[in-house]
Amino acid sequence: FLSDCCEFWRSAMGVRGLQGFVARVCPHACQTVDLREMAEKHRIDHPDCPPVIVVDAMSCVRRWYTPESWVCGGQWREYLAILEDFINAFMAAGIKLVFYFDGVVEEKKRDEWIKRRMKNTEEIARLFQFIKTHRKQPGREMFVLPSALPTFTRYALKSLGQKTICTLQEADFEVAAYGLQHNCIGILGQDSDYLIYDTCPYFSIENLRLDRLVTVRYSREVLCRVLGISLTHLPLFACLLGNDIVPESMLEGFWNKCLTSSPHRNRGYNRTNILLSVANYISKMPCSYSSLKHLEEILPLGSDKTLLCRGVSSYLLPGQQSPWVPPNETNCQMLSLQQQSALCQDKEIFQVTCFLNLNDHFIAMTISLFLKYQVGHVMGSSSCLAQQLDTEMYFPSGMFQPSDHLCSPLDSLQQVKVFPVLGMSELGTAPQVGCHQSRVDRENPLPCPAGHAALDAAQGSAGSLGCEHTLLVKLTGQAAYSATPSAKPFLELLSIHSPSSPNLWSGLLQPKCRILYSALLKLVRFAQTHLSRFLWMDPFPPACGWYTQPGVTLPKEHSIPLSLAKEQHIQSENYSIFNILSHGEIECSNSLEDDYDTEIPGQALIYRPARQHIYSILLESGKGGTCPLVKEWFVYFGNPLKQPDLIQPVQPPVTGGTPNLKTLWLAKGPDVEKQRYSTFLACFHLQDEMEELQALEAPVAGFCCLLAYLMMQVSSLSLEDLNAFLALILCLKGKSAAQLTGLQLAQVDPRAVHLGAVLIRGLTTLLMANSACGFPFRMDDLMPWVVFDGKLFQEKYQKAHQGCSVEELLEGNVS
């Protein structure tokens, strides 16, 4: 769902109006280039480094889908052939391609994502109205991507042997960083942000002529020459025009000021003149941090005066610095992976020193935690947190040695005690940690930074802070304990009240204790990367549930193969699993569904019961305790998307109980294979049909599983619908892409369009279940080019509803 839902708003990404400005006002910045010649020059200059182009796939998908038919559910075999031709053209020139897909909808983009969803809903409603009126597909001016096209494009490219990467943050930053770090000959895409990043050349997918491998390169240098600024100015220029961090609404007054002092002031208030005027204004400023601070003072940035600085930093790739940003801010931004915190009013500072006993040694770290919140909204400054976590962690030498006596991080953290220390400003420096022995049978000389008297005092009043599982926390302001300091259970700290927010352990608010949670989680994850015995031990499933829902207690044992899920996510090998495990959140964009057809529920609702079983498998709700809810941002009729749907996982009906993830994902043997298959079928309430389904070819078995589920969930489906689906899967196998391309339809039925989209979304649900259950099917067996074709389904649907015999529908495929 992620790649699919990201595509609709990526087209609007970048600096608004900049791409068009370059084409209209800076034609010399649009340079025609021959990619073959560039590749050959690269080989001469770098004989040990083959030419590589990194592809922003999300901005290319619309350009790649060129089949004439798009409304019937997708011409998948034809599309696969088109992608293969695209790859072969570059391979013939000796150019390697690396494809990047968005793997997350960042929270800062949520409002924009919702706006796009509402707009797409209106577009799809108009599309169905046209089909009902004219019984045909409209022209390309009403083009809408076939449902789930970006998702399946990822798997198509991977099946064609291409390196395909699914990102952990927004793709454009990772694309720009990859291009720079791997000395790529260029970036292929259509996003004006690539004009701002100081990275390799930026090539246009819209202007690519595949037969000659000729396209347009957008020149940053020429753009700067026309604007009268330098490359160093570009990140600031982008921020002052409005981007993902600095909203345009804050800048309108500044634009008016620029226009009044600009030579372009008499040309009117339009986007072109705004761009020229802003460039003219900053061209006269010294390139320095003090200049940026001056801008922050005159701009209406609210209480967060760091927006501009963070905006500039967001364009700095690893290893880069800017005169607009002090080095410590640059490092903080690099470590935070371009995350940001919301505007805030109140601040509280926490100094945290964590001591965790692992194999009779202690890990210690100090974290500065800045808690920023408004009423009902509490955020953490993730960038500062990341800087502290990555630079102020000290581990004793020889500590990360495998041991048979290692306890799980959960067992350690469940016993963590919290000691509040009031007014301890001296704890800003992380103590250097040597090897520490347990105080159970020997004295523990806890390390202490020189001159930190408060730490000594704390040790005196609480006993030795070196006791096992002790967390030292500084609480200031309203959140500080008023009682005499004493060791508190960690979970008790989570229920601290603040006058600026409701109970921090209730409802769906993001509690300030989430920062403490994140600190501990970061510590454990760091240990996991060094201790093989920790690989499968993730004490707090980061699926947002353990710290956002009332009455939820930490389970005593929660084993999640998070590291493997993350690796599979990056390599485009699983589907949506990592996002559920790491964030407890999932998105799905618009589908070609007729909202006025009340007999067919929205696909989001049809497949929700199956997803609930999948969530239960992933979050292991049957192991005791309450399973966290999962946040769903799914588009369906009547959902205003004001907030996510909170979905309770439901255990699937697996005989003997659901196997844990370690068994499903890692264990081997025929019994485990049977468990994987039966657990998969249980997600669709078909566990009793295992023997019959296993007797079928894998693609047919998967398709029949989906079809049986649909017949159970959608009461309005008829025998004619069933026959059309069965005829589709049985007749598709023997047809080539060319045969399917030549198939002509007399008309287009709107209900068949709707059912085609529902079935395609069902395939993505099969992919999710398959990933969660340890891949009882090969992912290739569940792809649409194996089991579906839009025009062929339309033909079978119309014939079935016209009363054609089964023999005619099956075209002689009676097996």
C-alpha cells in the first residue's frame, strides 16, 4: 500500500513552480544530453566504476504506464514488457539502474496526503460517471493510475533482476544521497528538489527518448546564473519559497517585501516574479548563519524559530555543510534523517542516564530530551535526540561478546527503576563507562563525570545508582516530582501528569514519556546490532500501541524479527510488514471504486477482517496482554480521513494457536511449511480447504483463495461474477502480452471496473499475508501479470452476464 499511496502526492513535491520556471525562464538550464555518451565518458574517467543512474521510481510510474487500456484494472503483462524494454535500453548502453521507491508517508506530509486523497476521490467519481454515460474509457486527460500500480511496479522491477530499494524515509533525500555517494552519472526523475540538492546531475523522465537514450539535464549552475545566486544559496532559496518544512502560508508577507524592493516589482504578483524577487533578495545577503538568524527574526515562524535552519539542513546530504547552518546543527540533521518536530510553546528538558545490566556489565548513556507540546499534542525533538543517542553512548570494550547467560532486553527493562533528580543541570555530559560489575556480590564504583556533585548526592540519597536496572532522570518544571526523590518503576513515570496536557498515558495522544521509551528502545536496538542473541528480542513492539493505549501492559515475552523485516522492507522482499511492526500504521490510497455502487463495499472494508488476522500474527496478540491497535489510513466511501481508523488485531482460527514469528520466518522442515500454509489460509478462513488448495498450481491456489474470500465477504457477488473470475485465471495462462494488447472491447462495464480494482487490492492483501506467514507462496506467484488482465476480465465478465455457456467462457480450458 505504501508505494501506491505515496505516488499521488509525489508529483506535487519539491518547490512549487520551480520546474515550470526553469522550462519557461531558464531554457538554457534545460540541456539535451545523450546518456550513452555520458556513460562512455564515465567509463573512461572511472574505469573501475560502471556508470549508474539512480531512478526516482515514484516520479516515473505514470510515464512508464503506456498501455492504451488503464481503466479496466491494468494491462499487467503489457506493462511488464514495457518495463523490460526500458531496462534493456539502458543495459545495451552499459548503464546500470538502481530504483528507489517511497517506503513511508512521513507525518509532516499527512495533511497533503489527505488533500490528494480527497481530490483523487472526486476524479474517480467523475471517471465512473463518464463510463456509465458513454460505456467506454475516457481520454488520457482523465487518466488515473490502475489500482496498486506503484506497489506492483516495485515487484516487477525486482522480478526483472533490478536493484530495487524501498526507503525508510522520503525517497528524494535517499536518492540524492545515493547518487552523490556512489558517483552516479545522474538521477532520473521529475522532482524539482533534485535542482536544490548538491548531488549528481538531474535528468528528466518526461523528456526521455528511450530509443535514442536522449533526455534533458537540468543545470543547477545555469539556474543559479539566471537567478543571480550561487549553489550555496539554493537550499535557502527553496525554503523561502516554501517546502515541506517551511509552509508557504508563513512566507507571503516576506514575498511582498521582496517584490517591493525587486526590479521585477512592476511585473505583477505571480509565481515567476516571486521566484525572481526572492533570489534577488538573498543574493545581497552574506552567506552566514547570522544572516539566516536575521531572516528567522523577521519571518513569522511562530514559536519555533528553527524552522528555516532545519529547512536548509534538510537539503544537506551526508558529509555536506553549509555556511547558513552551524556544524553542530548540520550533524544533528544528518543523524536525525531529516525528521522534524512540530511547532510548540512549552519546553521541558530531561537529562537521562540509562544503566542496563547485560551479562554483568552496564551500558550507560545520557540523553538530552526536549519535550515540546501543545494541549493534546506532545512531540519530541527527534533531531536532537538522535544526535545525543548517536554521539553520547559509551560501551566498555569486550562488552559485546556472545554469552549463554544473556537475559532478554525486555526482562532487563521491565525491572528498570527511575530515580528523579531535581535541578541536576550538571548531567549534560555523558559519563564514560568502563566495565561495571553487579552490586549483588561486589561493590560497584559507578562512573561519574568529574565535578558532578549532584550525581554524587543522588547516589547518596538513593543508594548506589549502580544498582542493576537504574534509570536516572532529571525532571524540571511542572512535571517534576514534588515528593522526596525515590526510585520509581519505569511504568509509573509514564503516567506523569502535566498541566499542559491530559493524562500522558491515555487516549491517542503522543505522551512525552514516548521520548523516554524511545531512548530505551534506541539503546536496546543498538545492543541488538552487536549481540546476535538479541536479534529476535524487541522488548517494546514499536507499533505505537504499548505507549498510546490505556490499560496496556508490556507483555512478558515479545519476540519480533524486526531486523529481518527491516532488511526485507529495504530490499522490497516483503509487503507492509516493517511499517506495521515499526510504526503500527498502514496506508492505502484510492482505488478505482464506484462509491455509488452500494452493493459492493469498499475494498478497505472487504479485506479488513483478513488484515486484522495479519496484524495479530505480526503483533502476536495471543501471547498474553492486550495487543496494540493498528492505525489504518484507508480511503473508502464515507471516510473523511480526519484521523486513522484504530483496528484491533484478531487471532486467526489456527488449530493449536498461531505460531510465533520466529517459527514462521526462520524454522525449517515439512511441519513448518504446513504451519505457514495453514496460517496463511486461516487469515482468509480457508484453513479447512488446505488439502484441495495445495493440489492446485500455486498461482491458481492463491487466486482461488482470494476468490473464495470475496464470495464470503461480498454477498452481492453472483454466479456470473464467479464464472468470469474463474474463466479469467484459466484462460490467462496461455495468452502472451501481444495477444492481450490486441484484445478489443466493444464497451466497458463500470461494475466490472469496480470488481477489477477490488480483486487487485485483494492481491496486495495476499502479499501481506504471505509476508507475515513466512512466504508459503513465492511472491511471484501472486503478481497480477500471472493471474489478472483488465481487458480479459472485462470480456469474460460481459460474456458471463450475457448468458454465455461455461464452455465458451473457458475457451476450451476445461482442466
